[in-house]
Amino acid sequence: MINIPLSALRCILSYPKDNKIICEIDISSLKLENSPETLDEIINDARIDYALGNYKSFTNAKSLIAELRS
């Protein structure tokens, strides 16, 4: 699993007809967010984040795209 920080994304193009968007991802932010870990560490971090509410959920693609564009 790769975590992509929303602050590292920049939407550059949208194709509404094809339901596609093209985004740039800042590589340095991606590397900071995704340091190599063991599976146990990843699962433990995910459980902690979930328990603390450190996540965003979306009920549809429109709200996800709106968040990416903001």
C-alpha cells in the first residue's frame, strides 16, 4: 500500500467525458510518507490512525475529486 498525502497532489487536467483526472505527485512528500516498514508496523500504524480518526473517507467519487482539487 502506498500512502499519498493530499498536500502532495496537484490536479493538472480533467477529462469529464472519460471520468478521468491527471494529477502530479510530489516525490519528496511521497518518500517521506512511505518509508520502508514491515507488515506488522504498517498494520499497527493503520490501527492507530483509525482509532485516532486520522483519515478521510468519501462516499462518492465527486467528493474525493473535490478534496483533491482543493
